[in-house]
Amino acid sequence: MKAFPVRRLLTIGIVAICVSLAISNHYTKISQGPENEFSFGAPPPPAGAFPEAILVTPGTIAALPLILLGSTLESGFFLQGAMILGAAFFWYCVGWVIDCALGLVPRETPPRFVTLHLRVLSVASAVLFPFGLLRGLQVGNHFCANHKPPYWSELLMYGIGMVWISLGASFELLRFFGSRPAEPQGLNLNCVS
């Protein structure tokens, strides 16, 4: 019996989870009702916002044109769909790498679009890493200036983004060190001739 490719199972599973979390988050926002104008602090985000961010964040570069279009049109459903499509593409690429590593496909390396996408992600992460650190130094400044602590949801969303950026930057750093030529060994002057 031939094994079912991991990339398909992974992509279908991630899309199903993301769609169910998006629907759950939408109905949670509706059930919270209109915000009270006299409340202090931000209302807590829906419980599914953080798991969804973990799954969707690495796919934002693949879906960036659709995300920008959804933001321009101010369509929440279009924006959410674009983010889910980006997540599906990212996890499909990860599934290809897993399939090649497990030998479930006849080729030894993933297709060019997979390697190109993962390469762009790691380079973008390496570029974004210093900016993410600078942004981290300012998370919550507005709230601290008003003698209020930063919102925990803001800190958690920043942390989720920085985990993915750090992971991509570390892959790029490992690739950089792996591509450097080996240093020549020094001459051994203690040789007996």
C-alpha cells in the first residue's frame, strides 16, 4: 500500500483548522456585542485568535498581494480567506520538504517553487529580525506612558510573530554558515620526514 503524501494531509488539516478558527472567532466577536464606550482597556480577543495566528503567520508573504487587496477593500472575509490561502501554501511547502525527507516522492528535492518560497521566507525573516527586535523594545509604550500596563494580547501576538521570524532567521544563519568554505588547515611542523 502506497503512503499518502504528508503535504496533502498537512495542508487539508491546516486549512480545516484555520477555517474553523476563523468561523469561531467571527461568532465570538458577534456574541461579545457592541463595545461599551465607557470600558477601560481593550476587550479580550477571541480565544481562537492566537492558535490561528500561529498557523497563519508564516504564510503572509505568499498571500501578501491578496492581503493588501483585502485591506484596501476593507473586507474581513476576503482578508481572512487570503490569510488562510497563504497558510495553506506555506504548510504545503513544508509538507513537500517532509515528503522528500521521508522518501514518499520519487524525487530527492522539492520542486523549485517550494525551495524558492522557503528561501524567500528565510531571507525575509533575516531582514525583519532586527526590525522586530526594535519593535519589541517599543511594545506597549503608549500604554506605559499612560501608567497602564501593555495589553497581554498585544505582547502575545508580538511574541508569535517574533518566534516565526526568529525561526526563519536561524535557518538563514545556518545556511550562511553551511555555505562558507572550509578554512584551510595549518601546516603541521612536527612531522617527521
